[in-house]
Amino acid sequence: MAYLKVNSITKQFGGLVAVDKVSFEVEKDEIVSIIGPNGAGKTTIFNMLTGVYGIDSGEITFDGTPIHNTMPQNIVDIGISRTFQNIRLFPNMRVIENVLVGTHIRTKYGFIDTLFRTPRYKREEAQKTLRAIEILNSIGLGNRINDYAQNLPYGEQRKVEIARAIATDAKIILLDEPAAGMNPQESEELLRFIRELRDKGYTIILIEHDMNVVMNISDRIYVIDHGKKIAEGLPADIAGNQQVIEAYLGGVKKDA
Amino acid sequence: MDKNLEKGKSKNFILILESFIEKYKVPIAGVSALILLGLPFMGFSQYIMRIFIMIGIYSMLALGLNILTGYTGLVSLGHAGFYAIGAYTASLLSLKLGANFLVAAIGGAVLAAICGLLVSLPTLRLKGTYLSIVTLGFGEIVKMILINWDKVTNGTLGLKNIPRPSMFGLKLTLVNNGMYYLMLVLVALITLLCTLLIKSKIGRAFMSIKEDELAAIMMGIKTTRYKALAFVISAFITGITGAFYASMIGFIEPNSFTFDISTLIISIVIFGGMGTIRGMFLGSAILIAFPEVFRFLMDYRFVVYGLVLVLMMRFRPQGMLGWKSQMPYKLPKLVKESLKKNNKDNLKTQQI
Amino acid sequence: MSGILTRNCVATVIIQQLFNGLALGMAYALIAVGYSLVFGILRLINFSHGAVYAFSAHIALLFVGLNFGIIPAIILSIVLTGILGVLIDKTALEPLRMNNSIPMASLITTIGMSNIIQNLLMIFFNTERKSFPAFFDFGMIKFGSVQVNSTQVVMFVVSLILLVFLTLIINKTKLGLAMRATEQNSKAASLMGINTNFVISATFFLGGASAAIAGVLISGYYQIVYPGMGFMVGLKAFAAAVLGGIGVLYGSVVGGLVVGVSESYAATFMGSSYRDSVAFIILILVLIIRPTGLFGKKDIKKV
């Protein structure tokens, strides 16, 4: 059975069917991309995977357990974390604090530990801080830990979001257009980093517009258009798929 | 361009100021402690000492509201209600049951905290302003209960002859400055409580909720639970302060706890700087002292509190002392040690 | 015999109080509309609205005291209160919009404004309760066994006419179109050449003017005016607006009537000290059970 299995999920807003019976599967240690034109329903799928939206029908299972229609917090706890298309950092907190918020759910000391600064508090606080520094170093933000998130350039803010998602000890990381706003060199570095993540045992699902990025990095690709899955396969298959090209070129008629 | 330059300058100034304080923190703390402890011996009149105590009281109230509004981003317009609950409960406990101050104050604080929980539970899924309105409703309902439940609260006549605290067989009064020192102890304890909470995962959870609640949820933070916790802690602090106020002033009535008091507390938090602890002291010192200093403005003081809110939001929303620290993030001690060790190891391997 | 009589009496009281409540509720609706209009356009709960309402009553009283005559005094009060609404926006809220301040900033600003207005009223007019002339008292009107005070009839009819008038402005005029466009998407509206700042000012003016009319009506009914009067009434009107679905005009009317009638009944059957708590209970219940109100639309969470 697949690691993450999405079976025929549907989401409606009023009369509009945003996502229509979409199914896909993601295996462990894989980089899977979901692509499609603007408004195709990609982010809605992420929102359903992470519990922001409930689903109207279908099911989502992770490692065999159903996870649809559960609270976002529980989904993070199970091991799925995400970044956002329009960056949602905590702008007036420092970079390291942002990442420490990511470790929150794995930090087990309680109220009493906090008030009395027990050894448990000290030990865990130190562990998590070290972990945050380690993650930031690995993503190339080691020199930025003291900065406030809002003062970082766009590309680095995206990296902080990824670092924050990793800090939740997620097994699957959902990246919503991680290369948006990055220059070619930055996005090249990002690609390398995402590959490293996979090699370390993370599973990655990616929404991306930049075809260069997608074709370069994905193990498999799903294409969504108008809320429906229209194609799936290896990057090479997708690149040559007639339907996909049509969707991207804006609905060129078959008989045209 | 100019603006950036200015910004850079002010940042620089803050950094210099902060480094100065960091470098001389022991002498600075020592001198401030000496001044605070020595105030009663500097020949101030009882009237002035009373103002100092009021500044302390409002510092505590502001510290309490700050947890909720400054750090967690929830604007409460009903803190006079928690203040009243603390004051009435403690007074009744000591008047009717003869409880000593400590027990009475904790009783008042606990009841206020329970009310904080009760107010927070149904309202936490509401968006900002709605929550504010419900807290306002809560404050008014508390007042209504105090007025109508005369059997217990003595209605509009209020409670009289509330006993002063006595400790170690000594009755604390204004004359022997016992109330002043008790105020200092309470302010110190509450400041410590706030500092410990804020510098932990709890404080970070509060701040993340203020910054971006959805992002906080997506990081796995149980936001409702933390918002409720912020309410409870805030109400607890406010309740304790109410207990102290009642025993200091000796007489309370429902009209001691009006909506004006709630806005005054907010004004202090905003004037000093939401989400800072230092700001609460400055805010209450200035806003409590000014009507006393400028007697001719006494009638206008609530107008001035209103103006403070409007002008601060317009020109300095972060508050007078609301700067962001420019010092490096304070790493936990254990982390520093282990980083040092790593560096040494790295050096060694390089040398080899 | 006496049983029938009491039963009759109870029925009469019930109907009597229904009329009381409806008249009062219509006036609440007028104030609620002010919350709704501003919320619709700015997504802001204008906390100073209650104080604006109190201002209107005091201004009317002032001009009546200066022998302006009743009608000119009312008109002056309407105009000046409308202008006060605009001033609040121009001096305090518009700069915040320019700075892209956080929503909490506008909320706190309106709280500050409310404080300023109410306390200035206290300074200039004293905190005492002052008697207000019964403008619309033309005696009692009989409907069968129920007697209705003409003040209540005037209150109901005037409010109704004004609410219809407001609805027409919003639905049929160019200004109304601009208001609706700004409500939907203020950026797009301004790109289409709509002067959104003017639209917002107009909204504040309409809100202030309706509050003034309500202020005169309610003060004429209770025949009493004091600086703190706006606090409770403002909250009741707010409860009405939320109950109907804030931002929905006809919702405010339904909400106002529900609040007005339940308040009358509570005062009659539970004692007058419970009069003011009803609005809170309604407000809190609505917010817990259905925060969008009876007719409000649900927002889709955008991520």
C-alpha cells in the first residue's frame, strides 16, 4: 500500500467544484509534483491534505491510517507539514524563533517545567535550539538566525518556511511553490536542498509553476486542470503529453 | 532613502542602548532595586507614596493584560471584570471568613482565572473584534451581578472596612509602608512569572498566534488551548491585583470597576508597548502620574487616555518602548556550551 | 370573572410590550445600520458609534435649549452628527488605512475615539441626566383594548421610512453602487475610478446621521439624556447587527426588532434590572451558535 494514498477526493465551494475526484499516491522517499494552471485546485488539495479544509467525499490515508477531516494540528502530529504559497512566517519573530515554533509540537515540557525551569525544560529547550540551528545551517541560513523574519529577502523567507516545516519532524513535507520569487541560482540551490531532504528520508510533495524545476526534480508528476487529474507519469511522459500542453497553453481546441 | 537612514540610525541607537544595559546590568539592577527599596525613606508624603502604589497596581494590571493583548493579540475590553472578581472575592473571603490576605488573594485570583477560562471557551473561535465585544459584555455582566446580588456584594453600597493584610504578626499599612513593599513583592513576582512564560515554548506559541494564527495552527499549535491559557493567566494576574487593590483602598463598589478602567489598562499596554514587559512600567508610571502632576487636566484624564490610544495607533503603534531587540538571540546556556565544544572540536580536527 | 380579566390583562400587557419592543427595536435597527454599513466596507466594528449616538442627543438638546425650535434642532443634530462620523474617519481611521496598519489598530482607535467623545460630553454637558422634550407625544392612540403611545408610533414609522430610504440609496443610486462595489473589492473599485475615500466618508455620514435620528427618537421616548447613554444602546444595536448578520442591512432590522421586543418582555416579566442583560445574552448566544448571524454569509478561509 502506498505511503500516502489519496482516493477520489472532492471539494466543493457552493456550486463550484474546486477539486473533483482526484486520486494519487505518493511512495516513501519520493519527490512528487502536482502541476497545473492557475486556479486548477492544487492549493486546495494541499489544504485538504493538511486539514485546513474537510473533504466532501473520498479518503486520504497516510501509512494506512485515514487522515481526512481531522484537525490540522493532528495531521502535523502524524507527520505531514507544509509551506504556503504566499509566505506565512511570523514576521516579527526571529528566524530561529520561527523554527522553534516548528519544534513546538515535539517539545514535551509543560507549564510547571516552564515556571520552575526544571532540568527537563533546560534539556529540551537546548535540544530544540540545537536542532533549529542545525536545520538552518543545512538550508544555508546559519548566518541569519538572529534576524527578524520580515527583514529577510523573499527567497530566504521561503527557506525559513521550509526549515520551519522540517522542524515539526514531518515525514512528508508539502511545498507550495517553493521556488517562486527566487533567482535561477537560488532555485538551483533549493533543488539541491530538496533532493538532499529526500535522500535523508523525507517524502516531498511539490506544487510548482516553474517547469524547469518540476522536470528537474520530480520522480513523478500529477497534472491537475479544472479540479480534475488529467495526467500522471514520469517527467518525460508529462513533457510530451498532448493534454498537458493544451491545458498549459490555455485550452487550444483539439480540432484547431 | 532618508527614511531608511533614519531607521538605521534608530536601530543603531537601540543596539547601543541595549549593549550598554547588557554590559552594566548588574549595577543598573542594583541601583534600581536600591531606589525602589529606598523610596519610602526619601521623605515623600503619604499622598505621593500612594501614587507609587497605584503605579505598581496598574503595572500589574498591564502585565496581566499584556499576556493576552500584547503577546497573544486578543484585545480584552473586560479586564475590569476580572479585576472586580479578584477584589470582591478576596474582600469577601477576608470580611466574612476572616481569611488572611494571602489566602484571600489567591482565592480571588483563582476565581478570576476560572472566569477567564469560562469567558474564553465559547469565544475562542471568534475573530478579533467579536471576542473584544464579548469580553466587554463580560465586564458589564460582572458589574450587573455586583449591583444586583446585594445579599453578598452589598449592591451599590459596596464593601467597606476591608482589612489590611498582616504578615508575620505585622499589620501592613500605608503609614508603615508595608503596603508599598507588598506591592513591590507582587510586581516582582508577576514580572518574573511573565518573563519565565514568555521565554519558553508557551510564549512562542502565544506570539505565533498573534503573528499568524493559521500558520500557528499549521505548525501543530493547539491555538484554542493556548488562547484559553493566555486568558487564564491574564485573569489570574488581574485577580491578584484586584485583591491587593481592595485591601489597599479599604472600600470597593461596583463603580470602581467600570469600562473606563478597562480602557485605562489598554491605554497603558499600548502606550508602553504591546508585547514588552519594560513598557508596562513606563506606561503606568506616565499615565497614572500625569493627572496628578497636571492637576488642571484631572477632568480631562479619560479624554487624554482616549487620545493616547488614537495617537499611538497613528504615530507609534509599537508603543514608547516597543522596539525589537537588536541584540543577538539569547541562546540557552546548554546550547552555548555545546556550540563552543563543537567549535573547539572543529578547530582540533582542522589542526590535525 | 376575575380570571378572565387577568387573562385579558396579561394579553393586553403582552401586546402592549410587543408594541413597545417593536418601536424601540426599529430605533435600534437604525443604529445597527451604522455598524453594518461601516463593517461592510471596512471590515471594522466602529466602536465609537455608541458615543456618536450620545453626541447626537446632546446636540439636539443643546439647540432646543438655544430656542432653535424642534425641527431645526433635529436637522442640525443630524447634520453635525453625520459630520462627526466623517471626522472620526478622516482624522483617525483614514491615516491607518494609508499606513496599512493591522486591524487591531483601527479597533483600538475607535475605542479611543469613543472615550474621547463620551468624556468630552461629560465635561461640557455634565454627567447628570438631563430631561429631553417629548418631541412626538401627541397623546395615546387606541388599537382595540391596547393603547399605544404616539411616540412609539412615530418612532416605528420614522425608522421604517428611513430604513427604506437607506435601502433605496444603497440599491438604486450611483453612490449606493459605489458603496457596494467598494464593499466587494475596494482596490478594484478604486481602479475603476471610484473615489473610495469619498464613499467611505459618505458611509460614515449616513451611519452618523441614522444614529442621530435614532438618538432623537429614543431620547424623545425616554425623555432623558446623559453622556453615558450611548454605551448600552450602542451595545444593543451592535447585538442587533450581529444577530441579523453584520453587513446585511435587512438583517439589522430583524435583529433590532428581536432585541427590542425581547428587552421589553424581559423588563416586564423578569424585572427592569434584567432589561440590559438581554442584549448581551442574545449577542453571546449568536456568537457561540452562529457567529455570522441569521443572514450573514460565511467567509471561505483563504490560505
